Amino acid sequence: MNIKSLQTLLSLLLLFLFSVTIARAEKSPEWNLHQFPDKPSLRSSAIKDGIIWVAGTKGTIYKSLDKGMTWLNVSLKQQPEVDIRDIQAFNISTAILMSVGEGENSKLYKTTDAGASWQVLYQNTDEKGFFDSIDFWDENNGLLLGDPVDGNYVIKRTKDGGKTWQRAKTDGMPTLLEKEAAFAASGNTLIVKENGKAWYTSGGFSASILSSNDFGQTWARQTLPLYNKTQTAGGYGIAVNNQNELFVVGGDYEKRDGKYNNAAVLNKKGQWINVATGNKGLRTAMVCVKATCIITGKLGSDISFDNGHNWQSFHKQGFYTLATESNVVIAAGADGQVGVIVF
């Protein structure tokens, strides 16, 4: 064998070894799946200090102390009609739940004994009000997003852990678009980050993201390149990857299997651009563990190994909501299905 042939053979061998290494590095993780016997619709999830929480219809709340291997039922047993759509966990014993519905059906519940008991913390009193999402910077300071009342979204801030709330002045809110709506889909419609930053997303013949840099007192709107052709279309969930890039996922819950733009990212120029997800229908939540990211909707999940910029089909099992802490991802969805991944 001459030198040129040997060099070619070595190059091919190195290419093969490199490809094998990449393939192993990008091997898809596997869900550890579990189904609760009462088959509730689970639309909220959280992880804090290693404790996993999921919650949903009929006041259902479960928690796991061992990364999803076993589950404890800590439901609102005395209030079976409660529909829980968001949960904020602060430590191993303290968490706040958000229920939805018109008027007084929208409430916040709090536990300080790890779910052994729950008390009503705050209740909506406006008959046109409807809670959509909550998020907290710390145990005292948080925001609540609600459907429009008197021509503007309801944005309320608490400084005392949810005991009292003050609505942001409407003159700090962008003009409401015609038929605009926010979706209480996965607990990710509103998110907050350090230094008073906050975002919420909306839809309804539009797709927008609204941002605040002053703890929710004033907001600015940007249009998103997501599917927006119906009243039930638009943005459903917000996420930040490990490079601090902002993403919004969405679609249309009446066309869950449609082929349309379902994810966008804010680029370095401050512009929102489409993400190469394959456009496989409605996606309502996204999380990242290092460079690996997952997006999900009821009909399926997709995975990315480059911080959310390129995606491939991950699993036919889909969920409504995702949450992560450290190397653990929790997913929860229809018919009491939950999935846990430990990276």
C-alpha cells in the first residue's frame, strides 16, 4: 500500500471514529414513564431541591422524593373540581399552586408542610378574571398573569409571598391586539429571571412576546414568527437555554397535528427567527439540560443537542408541561402520564 492510500485509509478511519463518538454523545435519553390510576390531565410541574411536583385536574397533586420512582398523593381532596395549571416550588416544604377558571375559580393555594395541607392564599374577585400563569424571583417576589380585564392583561406583583398583590398600571402595558389571548397551557406562559426581567407570551390571530425589565411594571411587545391563523394559535410557552437565549414555543391546540412554525428564538440582533424543529405540531413547553433541550406537546416530543437550534423527533410520547433541575427533567400530560429523565 502506498503512502497516499494509507493516508486516505487513516482519514476514513478517523472520520468513522469521530462519527461514532458524536453518535454516542448524541444518544437520545429515555423517559422513565409512569401513569397515575385516576388519569388526571396534568398541566403543571416543578422541581426544587430534588422534590418533583406535578398537578392538574380534580385538584390532583403528586410529588416524588426519588426522581419519579415512587409517588405520593398530596391532592386537594376537599376540592375535587379544582383545575391546577401552574405550580411554584420554593423548598422541600413550601409550594404555591395556581388554579384556573372564571371569577373565583382562579385561586392560589399554598403548603408549608410538604403538601400535607393546603390553604387558599389568594382568590380572584373579578368575575371576568382568569389566571394564566405565575412565576417567582424568590419566595417573596413574584408575578401573576391573568386574562384581560378592562382592556388590558392583568399583571400583578407580590412582595410578600403571595399574600397580597398589586396590579401593574395599565399605562405601562402595550395596547391589546384584536382577539388577543393568553393560554394557561403549561405553567410557562409567564417566566421571570434575575434583575427584574420577565416575559409572557400570547396568541389569538397573533403571536407576541411581551418583556419587562422592571419587575413587571412596564412592558414592550415584539411579534413572533409563530403560527397565528386562528383564535387558538400563538405562543404557549417560554424557555431560556443554558446560553441565556430566549425561546417561545406554540402552535394551535385545535390543530395539534398541524405542520406550522412552532418555535422561535431571539437572535443576537434582537430579532425573533424561526427554529428548525421540523414543525411537527403544537408544542407547549421546553427545557434544557446543558446543551440538550426537549420540547413537547400532547402528540409528541422533539430533542436538540445544540442548545435548541436544530431538532429531531425524540419520542411519540408527548406531554403538556416540563420542568428541570440539575440533571433531572420531569414531564406531565394527558391521562395521568408522567415521564422522568435523569441525565
